[in-house]
Amino acid sequence: MTMQKVILTLSFALLFGNTFAQIIVTNSLNQAFVAAPGEIRFVDISLQNTSPASSKVKFSLSDYENSCSQGYVYKDVGSTLNSIASWISLEDNEIILLGKEKATIRIKIEIPSNADQSHGHACLFVTNEPVINEINEGKVVLNIGMSTRFAVNLLYNNSTVEISKPDLQVQNISFNQKSNSLEAQYVNIGRASDRFSCKIEVVDTSGAVIQTINTRQQVIQPEQCRIVEAPLNFEPNDQLYTFILVARTEISSDLFGIAHDMTLK
């Protein structure tokens, strides 16, 4: 009985490893583009089948809202403000990818000539059908299936609207004792998506800069929150420090700076 349990556990682990993430999206899950009303844009999504077996991949559109507390909240197509789902057309609703095969799916986006919104977004779900496998160990038969799904965000900025820019504000700054790192929550209250990174300087009470941190780049959409994490390379020891944070956006090249005093324990 013990041996059978071991065999079943090993079989399940091997099967789980083979079926998980069978279809993957190999380019960015945030596809931002800038266009004017009346123009057409194309976005290419790159796929790869990591399994030796063939798999069917399906594509579907969804809308969503950004929530600082819940993350992405998916909604029916056309049910959200600034949805661009109706502008999007797909070459195919589903395809078959052979084992280890790669493919590129082209999305066509037609911006209406009367579109006056400064920004918009929609989501493309990339889903593979569950791969069903059977494990037969004595009297026990297991049928296991797993489906993977990727959500690709399509982010539109209107090039004719001058006020279509991001505006980043810091909502909260805290110290994570477990990871010995600074955590800053940014929210984009502006009207455009962008990519941003932060330069953070840590200044002690003598005015000396004891550490400079350059954070990784992230995409931030209107009304979306992002956490910037900055590992510290020193022991705080219940001292007062000044943190100078400067966020820089890539597309608009805007700078957003703030200084914050905090005693770290």
C-alpha cells in the first residue's frame, strides 16, 4: 500500500510538470501603443508550445478595471469606461500548435475616427484546452487535466490629446523588516499608461547618501497601483533616515519626486 502511494505521487508530480504552462506567451503581457483617431495599429503576440504534444489554443477578449486592493477585476466586453475591445479584431479565434511549435498571432486595432478618449484598454485571454491524461495504478485510475491562461493587456494612448499623460503619486511608504526593504506604493492618477522605474537615495542624519537604489521597470496604467521594492544593504538600528524617491516614466519622460523621513527599527 505504501509503495502504491509513492508511485501515484511520483506519477502525479511528473504529469503536473509536463502539463503546467504548456502554452506560454513569450513577449510582454502589457502591449502599449500610441495612435490617433482613424489610425490602425497591429500588435503581435508570440506563443510557444513547451510540450511535445499538440494543443489547441483559444483567444477571447475581456474588459477589466484596475483596483489597488483587488488587482485586475475582469468584466464583460464593453462594460467598462474607456474599453477598446470593440476596436479589436483577431485573425483566428483558435489555433492548433504542434509540439514545441512557435507561432505569432496578429491583432488588428482600428481606432474610430471619432474616438476622443485619452486612453483605453482591453484584455486578450490566451487559453489552451485542458490536456487530459490517465494514470492507471492497480485499481486506482486518475484522470488529470490542466488548462493554462495568459492575460495580455492592450493599452492605448491617444496621441492627439496633450493631457494624455501619466501622473504618479506615492500612496504609502513602509519598511518591511522581514526582507529589510523599503516598499513604496505608487498610483497613476493620470490619463495614460507608461513604464516607470525609480531612483531611491537613502540619506542619514549627517546628510550623507549611504545607499542609491535603481528599481526595475514596471508598467502602470491609469488608476493602477504598483509596489516598488528597494532592498537595503545596511542594518537600520532604530535610526532616522530620509528617503528621496524619483520616479521616471519612459514614454512621457516625466519625473515625480518625493522626500520621506522614516525611523527604521
